[in-house]
Amino acid sequence: MSISIMQLWLPILLGGVFCWIASALIHMLLKYHNADYQKLSNEEQVGEALRDGNITPGFYHMPHCTDMKEMQNEAMQEKFNKGPIAMISVFENGIPKMGKLLVQQFIYFIVACTLIAFVAVLSLEPSADFKVVFHFVAIISFLTFGYAVIPYSIWFGHPWAVSLRYLLDALIYAAVVGATFAWLWPSV
């Protein structure tokens, strides 16, 4: 007898809720992500330059190069050597809409827990031992929530300390989801 993903609706929902709560505690109580971003010493001038360029929301790279052949161009090499080299995320003007962002984060956790459940039902037996379910689901959860942050340090210039903090988040979420699934794992 196998387990249906529908049998895991409660651990999916509670795993998502508990991760969302853990995320809120991380950001509002522990606040170790406050160190993720630094203030530009010339923030006003940079902001003014971006406003003058009528920049719209999006993701930008400077100097901008459409393909690697352009990197052979002496003028482009000079831009890179002169600097700065930056990737810039530009958001809509105004105070962030926290309600929308929190709902999106909750949906992210529910979708992630659903994918984790899908892998778990393909791999684990009904009545699997608590420790077996916990270890398996926690490993899959860590991979789900964490491993993809590493390329941001490799390719996008995020400091490795930022990626390590997000990997710590992933470890916390993995423990939460692993424990939730192990607690509510169906028996025969």
C-alpha cells in the first residue's frame, strides 16, 4: 500500500504555516538578515542618477554587455576596469506592500511543502519510522529551501555571508518541515 499526496494535506499546510512563522521570527525577532545589505555612501546621488535615467522596475547589470564577444571590445573592457560593476534590482516606487509579499512568501512555503510531499510519497512507506521520515524530509527540505542560494554568491556578487545566513534559514525550515511530516506521517 502506498501513500497518496492527498493524505499529506495536513503536514503540507502545517509545514507551510510553521515555516512562515519561523521566517517571521527570523526577520522580526532574530534579525540576522539585517546585515545582508549595506548602505551606499552616496545613496542620494545614486538615487538621483537612477531617477534621471527614468529607470523602470527590473533587474539591471552595469556595464551592460549583450554577449561575451562584446567583452573583447576595448571600450567595454575599459568600462569593466573603470567600474563599478553592479547588478541592480529596481522595485516599484512606494512603501513595500507587505501584505502582498507575506502572502507570496506563504504560497512559496505551501508549494515547497507540496513538492517535498511529492518526493516523500515516492520514497517512503506508510508507517515509516519517525526518524526515517524526519531525516528524509529534512534533507529534501534543506535542498528545496537552501541549495539554490549558492549561485547568487557565485554569479551575482552576493557576499558568502549572506548565502550562509540563507542556508541557516533553510536548515531551520528543514527541521520544521521534517518534524511536521514525521509527526503527521500516515500509518497503515
